[in-house]
Amino acid sequence: MGTNDREILHRWFEEVWNKQRREAIAEMLAPEAIFHEAGALTRGPEGFYPFWDRMHASFSAIHVTVHDTIVEHDQLCCRWTCSLRHTGVGLGVPATGKTLEVTGISIVRVAGGMIVEGWQNWDMLGLLEQIHNRPQAPVYVAAI
């Protein structure tokens, strides 16, 4: 894996989310790319745009911070947090104006300097609990 491939996740979050560059999606996501998220598949930039549009219709001040990146062969995995302000109704919920924080993990497969497959897991329940002022479930830590 080349140096550019190692940095693609950082560039993805910086350009697509932090700088809100919708056009960066097609610059880094292969036309035939497949994303796996919440039991659904999306294909290529055209499949990803509706998700990006919904997020920006619901939230402003989106900022993703990548904490860790692990590389294995042609796959990269990163752990991230995202802060965002709930300012729109894109989720079907009236805007609250709250600043929220969500965590997630992304895994991507890279080929030819582009993302060709991705798996996304993030705390959607925690995000909704913050929006609706519901207490988040207690965290239990097991001794390993």
C-alpha cells in the first residue's frame, strides 16, 4: 500500500465532511465502489450523494476527527468522532440547534488510489438519544 493510499481516509473525512466538498466524493470514491452501512448497499458516488445530502440537510458545523488508523494489506480502518449541530429537518425531526457528538469506525478497501469498498459503523442510536434528550445507556466495561 502506497503512502497516498494510507492517507485516503484522512483526506476523505477532511475534504468530504470537514470542508463540505461534495465534489470530493467523486474524486476519491471509485464509480463502482460499494459501501455497506446499516444493512444497505450503496454504489459509487451516485449512491453516496443522497446520504451526504441528508446529513447536510440535517446538520451543520460537521467536523470529523480521526483518532487511529490501522492498515492491513489493501484495507484501512479508522476510529473517529464527529461533532455536528442539529440545524435541519433532514431526518424528519425538527431542528434542535444542539451540538452533538457521535463515534464511529470505518473500514475501506483501496485500489488505484481510490476507495473501492467501505464498511461503516457509527453510533446512530447515541445520536438520536442526544437529539431527543434521552439518557444514553450506561457503559459497562468488562475486564479482559
